Amino acid sequence: MAKLLTDEAFQKLLFDLLCVWHDVQRHYDPPITHTEEEKMQKVKQLICKLLGEIDGRVKRIQTMLSTTPDAEQEFIEEWSLLTWNVLCITSRLQNELNVSVKSQEDKVIFNKLNMALVDLVNNSRAALNPLSVHIDATFDLLANSLSETMHILHGLYRTLKSNRQMNSDEVQDFAQRLQSFSDEYLNPFVELFKSYCNEQTVRLWQDLRDIQIACLVNKVTLPVEPVVRLVSFYSFQMHRLAILAARLQGFRYELTVNHRQMFGDYDPVRPLSDSVFSALELLMADCVLATEPSMNPILVTNNLFSIYCGALARGVVFKQFNVQIVSEDTAEHIQSEMRRQRLLQQPSPIAQVPSAALLAMKPTSGTKRSNAQTMNVNTIDTSGNTTTAHKKSDINSKEVVTIYPAFNTKNRYWAAIYPHLLCTTRQKGRHSTNNSYQDLSPSGVDPTKLISGKRPIFYFYIRATMFSPSGRFADAHTLSLPFTIATRRNQDYQVQRMMSSYTATCFWLYGNNVQDGLLLQWVEETAMGWERFKFLFMQYFRVNAEVDRGLQNSDFDLLQYKIQCNDCSPPSNIQGIGDERKITFKNILCPHLRYECGSTNVRFSVWRGLLELLQLFQDNKTCVKKLWEKNLLMGFMEFDQVAKLLSPYPSALIMRLSFVTGGTICITLKSTVHQHSSGIDSILTDEQTSSTSYVEPMHLEPLDLKKLQAKSLVEYLRDIALTEKIKYLINANGEPLQIGELLLEQFNEKSAGGVGELETSRCISSNVTHCGDVGAMQQITFTAMRIAVVTCKVKPPSADMDFDEVVQPKGTSPVPSSSSYSPFNPYFFGGGNNTNQTNNYRLPAANDDFVREVIQLCNFWGKSKQDLTVLLEQAAEEQFATLSLNSGHSSRAQSIYRDPSITTGNGVLQSDLSF
């Protein structure tokens, strides 16, 4: 057997043949200049090229029939593909018999094609039922109807073959038998076939749609199993039709070529063949699968994306795939037209529909513009050559883009693939009040005027045009999964407050998952139950943060009563789920969460807080995801819970997620560096002090994305552990971990080394550090520096010393030593041998940093309360600040993070998410 062309090359040759036959003008084709006679000559040349390939493939099928009896699926697909390919040629020759088959050469070509069909029918296999089809009474009835129809057709064929010369009465009787066959057997089978296929495809497409939605929500690849089930169904049903269509074509050939004198120019079999081809077109009317969007249901204007769609029914050659973006209303119209086809059981064209956005195909190699036309924007290098530039205006936007298909050899189907599409404009959709950007959760939004926030929803509409065996064009239609289009207003379009309404719209649409065929319906009349909302919220967090460890039910204790406010509470007519708390779409976008700090007053929504939190996980610089996966970062907690967890430990910290100022990481610590006695009115011994002292938790300033991008959370943890002398980190299981061992053992990277693994030097080679030749390099070792994190909490002068270390005052100093007079020194309370110190200098019980610092200064300089009063009375009034410490104007209280919207140190931050 001669070596055959690959399947892809064979199908490409067939595609070129049909394009020439139908005068298809593709964008890369030269202008059509041939006459009708010249066109038919090209057609015959291409058919002759295909004849050898067809004969070789028929022999391959005969070999498969005898050598691979168990490979039923592969045989059915190979047989159906080749049979329908041959039928696409023979039916066109048959329809134009007087024009296409004139010469003896034409008759030989036509006869060879007919004999190939005869061999294929004789070597067909009785197909069993595919696993994807539920066997019921209708299936058995359909199988019996096909068998009976084939039996009657074979009887007519034998009658025609045995009696080549018929008189007029016999011809009339034969015509009546043929009409009776059509009315009693063929047409009932075709109608039953259409009904059965419509019923099965609705179920199979519903199953595939469910899996498509689940894959997009979970950001996983579409599995092959549901697609294979649909492909198997189409293959087996097309196999049935191919057997019948091939038998009819053989009968038609015998009647019109070998018995042309019986009916003259009239072809009584053509209506019978057309009824079978009509069933094929109806079967293939919904055989196209659009896989995009597959990972992200949000398109951004002028951002490139890929499109992939393919025909799951194999055998018919496709001419082109037209892609356009349509609105919800238009998508509903398209689906109603598709359903009308099924109801009437007749394939019918769908009129052109308006596009909701423009599309453009960006060339894969870019667009080069003429230098003569673009001298005003091009630059000239030193050699005088002009460099070309690329602009968006080089790409022509269209309402509909056409993608020419390619045959996929592995899966044996026609597919349309283009990697560089972009959406260039944004138009109105359903419920859209304007086209431009709306910030639904900014500071200062009037909640009484808040709109629902639903963004317009769009679909990709795919119209795939095929070369039908009937000799006409036929269309297959499908709709993609829904998506939204975000307008790219500037380079900072990814700011989460701008994307919150788009992501929330998709979250609500896919979360409710109200399917109507290929559509997802937007449902705002029915509220979502609290448990369902929690599940979807946790799923969204886990998928988009790309973590294995998700949120827990306990993380929602803080949020469950903060999801609604008076402005967004659902009306009484909203249907809920029993007594369960109702959650509406408006609740998740309403900016009823807020925090205040000085003159700053910020409002934001739950959804915006989640998106800001996800940014911390998605940016690898922050190291938040790493710590979360290692259970070192807790979820949402009340401040009382934090204090309770820290209470057993004198030196420990907790890291947790927080919405206190948006999506942030909060760190709370207890450190003996800041230990002070509370309410001690008598002189205590050293042991009594250590057992009854109270260490108040310190809440460090929340860390947002900007801070964590500049310095990772691991580096914050390391520096805080050093400066605050923290011993333990409480993990998500409530277990204390040695923070030093943690940093040393689990984070050995250079950027996140342990406490004792800080980089101390850097070796740099340079040729400008010494005199001499320019080629001489000298290596210098520099001492490394880093930006350390320290808290702005007021500390006593001895806070940087080890607390079990006894520090005696210097005898040569006329001023008492800071360590001996420090209220945090145990000797200060009389627990040591320093008998020269008095016990009257105690820190007040009230936690007033200003008073404490004044007392510390008096103790340091040996001044009494009376001395301080006299000195203050003598000081000039203009020497004092006009602003008090409470207003935040203090160098000691100023935040090292330099964020003007947040007051740190001892500033007051008010938030409705802190308890």
C-alpha cells in the first residue's frame, strides 16, 4: 500500500476543493478570475488527487475490520469520517450531473467515487450503542426502524439492478414503491432520529456545561471525559446516517446514471437524500464547543486573549468560524432560535445579530508600517536607519472576526484557534446605565444612592459554517460561558476597587449557577443563604489565592453580622431560605465597612476587602502565601480572641488576616520589653513582680500590599522577633513555636534567613576603587546594611537590655544610671541589692505614654514632682507645641511607615471590624 497523506493534509486538500467549488474567497486567496469551465477543470484535478487517497483509506478500513475487531470507537470514527467526505463530493457531482459529468473521464471519476461508497457500505460494522447514550425504548425503536428502512431500500435496489429495461407501467409501479418507501419508512425514521438526538444532546450538553462552569470556578483544565462522551454520541449517530446516506447515493447513482431513461432528467431520490442530509445538519447544528473563557471570566479591553472552538461531530468539512461578542439579550435570542430549530426539527439559518463589542485579530508577527508614512512617529538611529513602530491603530476592529479552521489530526475534528484576539471597545449591555467606569466602593459614597453594581454580561457567539453534503452551506451555533468586559482606562486598571464590581458580578453569576440551556441567568430576586455564601466565599478565596488551606467557619464569626447594613438589607419581598440569613448581591458590594483615623474616613465593601487580601497572596514578594500554607498565619479573629490566645505566654506574637483597614495582615505581640506593673501599691520582691506583672498585648500597624511589597512578611517577622525579643509564634492550631528555630529551619532562603543568618558583608569587584589601568579589577568587602523594623512604642531606656542582667550605675556619673532608675528594672522595686534607690518612683497604673515618659525623664535626671512643676512654670509659653500629643503631632509617636492615612504608635484607629 502506497504511503498515504496525513489526515491533516488529506482534509486540507478536501477543504481546498470545496472552497474552489463554491468560489470561497479567503483573505489570503488571489482574486477569482476563472470562468465556470476553468473552475470545474480545477475541481476535477483536485478530485483526481483525492481518488488515490480515498482508495488507500478504504483499504485501510478493510484491514481495520479484520485486524482490530475490538476497536469499535476508532473504526466507527474512521469509517464515518471517510464516508461523509466521499458523500460531500458525490452529492455535489450528482446534483449537477449534466454539468459535472459530461465526458468519459468524468464518468470514470464519478464511478470510482461510487464504488468507494459501495466498498465502504459493504465493510461497515454494526455499531453498538455508545456508553454516553441511555438505552431505552426509543433507542431500541430507532435501531429497529433503521434496520427495516435499510431492508426495504435494499429490496428496491435489487429490483432496479435485476430489471434494466422497464416499461411505463413498471416505471409507474416503481415510482409508487419509492414514494411508499419514503412515506412509510424513511421519513418516520428520520423524524424519530431527530427527536432522539435532540433529547440526548440536551442532556449531554447540560452535563458538559456543568463541568465547564465548575472548571472555570475552580480554575482547572476541562477534563476530556465529558467531551469524549459527546464526541462518541455524535460519531455513532453520524455512522447511522452515513450508512443510510451512502445506500441512498448508491441507489441514486444506479437510477440516474445506469437507468437514465427511466425518469429522464427527474431525480426521484434527491428528496430522499436531502431528508437524510437535513437530519445531519440538524444533528450538527449544536456540535460546536467553545472553551473560552476557561480560566478568567473577565476580559480587559485591548488585552490579548486566545479563542478555541471545535466541532465535535466529525466528517463534514467546515468553511469558517465567525466569532462575535453579544449581549445577554442577544444571547437569549440566539438560544431561542436554536431551540426553535429543535422544536420544528428543521435546520434554519439564524439572522445576523448585533455585536456588543468590537473584536480585532492581532497578527502573530506584528504589523509593520511604511516608514514613509510614519516618519513623524518613527525614530532614527545613529546609522540613519528608521525603526518601525507598532500602534493599536494598525489593527482593524470588526463586529465579527472570521477564523479559518484547521483539522486536528489527533482528535480528528475541525477547530478554530487564534491566540491573539483583543476586544477594542466596550458597549452597553443589559441593565447598564452607562459605559464607563463606576467605582462602587470608594471613600465617601452615599450608601442611599448605591446602585446594585451588576456589570453587563456578554457571550462569545460562534457561527460555524460547514460544507453540507446536500451541496449547500449549513451553520452550527453555540454560545460560550458568560463573561464581563472591564474598560482599561489607564495603566493602573488592576486596582482592586475598579475591578471589584466585575469580579463580584462573575462571583454572583457563577455562584448562583442558574442555568438555562447555554445561558447563565442573572437572579437577583432570590437571596443566597448564609451557608451557601460562606461556601462560595471560601471557595473563591482558596481558588484565587491558589492555596490548599482555605478559610474555616470560625473565620466568619467576625463577618456574619457585618455583611449587611440598613442601606443594603434585603427587602421583605426577597425570597430567603427558611430562617437562614439572607445575602443579596448588593450586600457584598455595599461599602458599609469603614475605619476612621484622625481626619481619614474610609468606607469599603466586603468584596473589596477580599480582593485586597487576595492581592497579598498573589504577590510572591509578600511571602503571605508561604506563611499561610505553613499554618503560621491565622484567619479573621476578634481582638479578644487574640488577647486570650496570647495570655499564657509572656513573649509571643500572632499574625492574622484582617479587614481593619481593608485587606491587611495584622500582628499582635506580647513582649517583656514593654512589661509594666499594673496596680501594685506596695513594694514587691523580684519573684512577686515576675509572677503578678501584666504584659499588655501590642497591636502593630496593619500591613497592606504596599508595605509587604517593599518588605516581605518573613522579614517583618524576623525584625520584630529581634527588636521585641519574641520567643514564640502562635500558629493557626494555637500551638507555640520557637520563633528562632522556625526562621532557621523553615526559611533558609537568603532573603528570609533565620535570626542568626543575616548577611553581614558583600563582596564587590570594581575597577574604580584604586588607581591604575582601567582593566584592573579590585575586590572590596563591604559591611552589609538593611532596613530594620522597629515599633514606635515608647520604651524605657533599659528596654534594649536583657532583663535578667543586673546593670549597676556608673560610679563616675553624677547622674543616676538609666538602667538602675528604670521602672522596668527589678532592682527599682527593691528586689536587688541597690539600696541607694528609693521605692517611691512607680509608673502610674494608667497607660498614659506621655505621663510615663515624663516620669522616666524625671527619674533619669533625679528630679522630684515639685522640681518638675517649678521648671515647667519657669519655661516660656512659646517653647511648647501648639498641638497636643493626641492630635498626632509628635516625633515619638510618628509612624515609621509614613502612611498619612493611618496613625500608629499611640494614635487611635477606629474600625468596625476590630471586634
